[in-house]
Amino acid sequence: MDTKAFESYESEVRSYCRAFPTVFNRAKGAMMYDEDGNEYIDFFCGAGALNYGHNNDYIMKKVIDYLLADGVLHGMDMFTPAKREFLETFQEKILQPRNLEYKIMCCGPTGTNSIEAALKLARKVKGRSNVWAFMGCFHGMTLGSLSLTTEAYARDAAGVVLTDCTHIPAPYMFPELDVIAYMQRMLDDDHSGIAKPAALVMETVQAEGGVYPFETDFLKACRKFCDDNDILFIIDDIQAGCGRTGSFFSFERADIKPDMVTLSKSIGGVGIPMALLLISPELDIWKPAEHNGTFRGNQLSFVAGKAAIEYMYEHELYKEAARKSTIVDEFIKNEILPLDSRLTHRGIGMIWGIDCSKLGGDVFSKAVTTECFANGLVIERAGRDSCVVKLMPTLVIEDDILLKGLNILKDAFIKVLNNQ
């Protein structure tokens, strides 16, 4: 395994390669392979960018056919057949069946850019600079998105004061606190010292925050709070969207409609970069080019994204995510939690976390994920002090491979517990 070029020439900012120190050269479905011929089950899923698996045959054929036909690869925001077909498919397959009316904004290629666009537009619409977000959230690494993100490690690297965001305690932090009443008090109290926001921005599942799915009643209450107080309600569905929670949008379980929705990661089909901002039509007050970017509207992502939607419906991946969710939940409850009473777990759909905070936090969780990797399972950590082992397999993973990966995880917990 030759890693000299990476270690000699690549920036010290590299991260995942430190947790998974091998040279991957091939991937298919739920599996990854390295140059030494070792195989790995992927419970990382490109941080949520590979919901449909590595090199999905149906999607890749569409991409390859487009390349062989000399399809336009770079088009800024010009009209192309690839863009037209994606927009039509998204409208017909995703929005219309859910009675959702949104304008679709093609942002730059990453999720943080869709958040930046949402923040800019919300402030333009409401004429207010402040926004609110929940503690424990992750919304991106550029300065606007980072102002929302609460992870100290990421914020400290900014080098500037991150302003115009007020962070609200997440409901799981203080179970006795009525978070909605708390927010209302901050608005109504002329001594709160907190400016009324243009928007409340939230994930329905705090993924990087430690896998915390918010209750449907709380999501409904947030929607009502925003309606009652002339505040825009923005859902970040970058990681939890595209079928991950058992429905295309993670907020569907609460039967609510956000004013804006950010999408990225798996919207690109097979890991090809793309980001979208869905905007309620009355809020679409952009002037031409007020928010732009050289790589907005990635043409290959349009092709792959359209194919991914088709594949999702043909194979009923929503139902598959819900069915496999039960497999993961039951395995953790019956096979892993009994190993130590201090372990807890949380999750929804195909995103789950095993909380190790009471067993040594990051030292314990790192030992578990390191042991997993040594035995052919790629899995990451999340949450405060990185103490949560985060399971995020592809939606297309076969049951036997899923169970094999879960057993590798169980064995890792057993070994680390025995070594304490």
C-alpha cells in the first residue's frame, strides 16, 4: 500500500483517511475494496452521499451513455436537456405527489452553498440579519453556514467572529425545558437581548450532532412557531434527505411544509456533487445572478439525479429503508446494548447512533471504530466529543451484508469492553 504521495504532498487538513488508512481503488454497492485486495462493508456511505450505493448500475449506465454522447458537461445555469429532464422528473416524482410547490434553485456543488443561499434569501425577504439554529446542529463549513454550526472544533478554525446567529437549546438537552415557550419568550421579552430572526434553520435529525431525531410534535410546533411570528422555517435535508429516514424528505413524517429546503449529498445520485435550494414561490425574489457560482447545476449530477429518482421509485427504497431500520434497531437492542448497561442508541430509517459517552467518550468510540476497520467495516463517529458510533449504510445494502456488518460492530464492542 503506497501512501507516500498523500503523506508528502497533501495538506494536513485531510481527515477521513486517518480513520481509514488504506488506499481504496474500487467500490460497488455496499462494498469498498483497497489496493491490497481487502474488502470492506461501508457503513459510512460517503457521509450520506451514496444512498443508492457505490456505482449503482442503473445510474452509472445513464451517466456513461451521456458521456459517450458528448453531452454538455459544464453549463453554468444555461438551458440543457439534462437540466430540463431532471427538473421535470423532480417535479413529477417528488414534489407533485407530496403537494409541495417549490421553485428549484441550482446552487454551487456542495451542501454548504445551499445553506448560504438560503440564509442570504431569508435575510433579503425578511430584512433581518439574525437567524436561529439549534445547539448540536451541523450546517456546513463556509462562514455563513459555520455561524449556524455549533461544533467548537469547526468554529474555532474560522479565525473570525461568527455572528448573526442565536443558538437555541435542542429539546434533548434539557427535557424539562419547553423549547417553543423559550423561543417565544425571547421574542416577547424586550429584555431578552435577542434579535428577532429572519429564519429558524434546523435538521429534523441532527446527524453530526450525535444522531438525534426530533419528535414529530416538536417539528409541527416549530412550523407553527414560525407561522405565528413571521419567521421563515428552513429545513436542512442535506444528510437526512433522499430516502434516508424512510421517506424522500425527512420532514414528511411530521406532515409539514418548510418555507425552504436544502438538499445535497445523495441528490447527485452516485456521489457527483450537486446542491439544491427549494424555495416557496412567493419567496423567490432573487434578482438575476444575486447568488451564483461557476459550478452550479452540475450536468452529470442532473443525469445521475434523475436516474436516482427513477431507481428509488422502481425499487421502493423508502420501504426498504423502513424495513432495514427495524433490522438495525432490533440488532442493536438485542445484541449490542446488553453488552453494557451504559450504552444507549438512537435513530430513524437508515441512520443510527450508539452512544458511548458513559464509557469513556471518544477514546472508547475510537477504539470501536478502529477495531471495526481492522475487520472490514468502514464506520464513523459523531456527536459531542465524537462519542457516538454512527451507522449509515447505503439504502440498497443486502440483508446478509447488513447483518455481517452489524456482527463486526458487535464483535468490536465486545473486544473493546473486554480490554477496559
